[in-house]
Amino acid sequence: MADSLGDQDVRVGHPERERATSLLSDAFSSGYLEIVEFEERTESVIAARTRGDLRAVLADLPNAGMLFPDSRAVTSPTDAPVVPTARTEWDVDWTTLRRKGGWQVPSEILVTGSWGTLDLDFSNAAFTTATVDLALQVSTCTVKLRLGADHEVRTERLTTTGWSSLKDKAGPPTRTGGPVIVLSGALSAMTGLVIKRV
């Protein structure tokens, strides 16, 4: 039935709204949106009923093309999905940064900050590369990494100092051939990192 409708009129559900919210969060954390704008657009995402409604909320943002990567709608080159290739930097100084649902994982991520929380759920994320470099330079932070069945995490390049701790509750992947997340950098002061599978 969706084939008989225009792409803009196809209804959306929780997965699409979660992806849109994740893209808004990315745009907010990268400085493209002010807090009031972010809140207003998040409310619009919750009220959205169709793909057209969601596209309108993200239309002027650089990551708008990632909203429906499977879309068969004709797009111009400027509307093509943005695939992160350069290093993405996030600051968790006295704040909480969460990524979950179908968010797009950059190939290189640098996270810095103190007294913050980083919560990355990779279980339903879209990986653009086979290996992701996740560099952590954090102090007195809480870091949570949630993995899918085929995700592998390597921690050999990550150091802990002070009262920091690393708890790997995930164990080895239960399926082979998935993406590899390579952790590097330093956990200092009282930072706690917990890795588990969902």
C-alpha cells in the first residue's frame, strides 16, 4: 500500500521518530540549533504523522539526508545523505550525551569533558565503517557503551588513572563479522566505564 502513496505521505512510527530525535540531538550538540529550537523541533517530531512531517522538521540541517537512508524518493546531490568521514567531537562537560536507536556512527569520535555522562547504545546504530575509533579524554565521568550481538570492543589503547574503572560485562561477540569499536585515550579521576550487551 505504501507504494501507491507518495513518499512524503508514508506514515511514520516510533523508529522513525527516534531517528529524527537522534539527528536533532546531533545537530544541537554540534551547534546548529539553540536549546529553544531543539525543544520546539522535538515536539514537532513527536506530533509527526508522515515522512513529509519529519522531513520538514530537519529540512535546513546538514544531517537531514540521513533521516530516511532507504528512501526511494528522488533527491538532488545536495540532498544526498551526509556520511560522517572526519572526526566528530563531543564535549560532555557537566552534561549528558546519549545516542540510541538508529543513529549514524561516525568513523572517528573524540569525547572530552569532566563531570558528565556519555551513554552510547550501538545495538541498533548504523555503522558507516567496519572500524570505529572512539577516543575518550574524560575526567570524573560516567561512560556506558551498549553493544549488539556482533559488535567487538578493543580496549588495549585505553588507559585508566586515579580511581577510574573499566568494567567489560559484554564479553566476546556472540556472532562474528560485526563492526569493531577501538577505544583509546584516558579515563582519569573517578571515571567509570561500563560495557555490556543488550
